[in-house]
Amino acid sequence: MIGSIPTLEARRESHETVNKQLRYRQIIECLKEKPEQSAKQIAVMMMQKGYIPTSERNFVSPRLTELAQAGVVDH
């Protein structure tokens, strides 16, 4: 391969560094405290708890989708 696409490489590295099990537990904890939140609302709560550095919903959305696909949460 001559080169790599930086954005795809960064995405792969980011995906590999996320502790998914920890993030799942954090999301579930937030939903137990306040059910029926949006990904953005969960992100705000997680930031307030110090779990994530910003309230950007992309910290939550992929894991929330995975939890929904596993039947753990409802969309």
C-alpha cells in the first residue's frame, strides 16, 4: 500500500482505544438515572460526571446503537 487515508486510520485507532464495556456501563448508568434521553442528553450527563471530555454526542451515539442492536436499550 502506497499510503493510507489519515481520516480512516484515525477512525480505526480511535475505535481500538475506546473501552466499549466501560462506555456501555456509563451509558446504562445515565439511562437508569434518567430514562429516555437522547444521545446528546446522555453525552451532556456523561461530561458532567467526568466520563468524557466534551458533550459531543459522537462519544455516545455509536455505543448507544450497539446497545440497541444487542437489545439492551430501546431506540
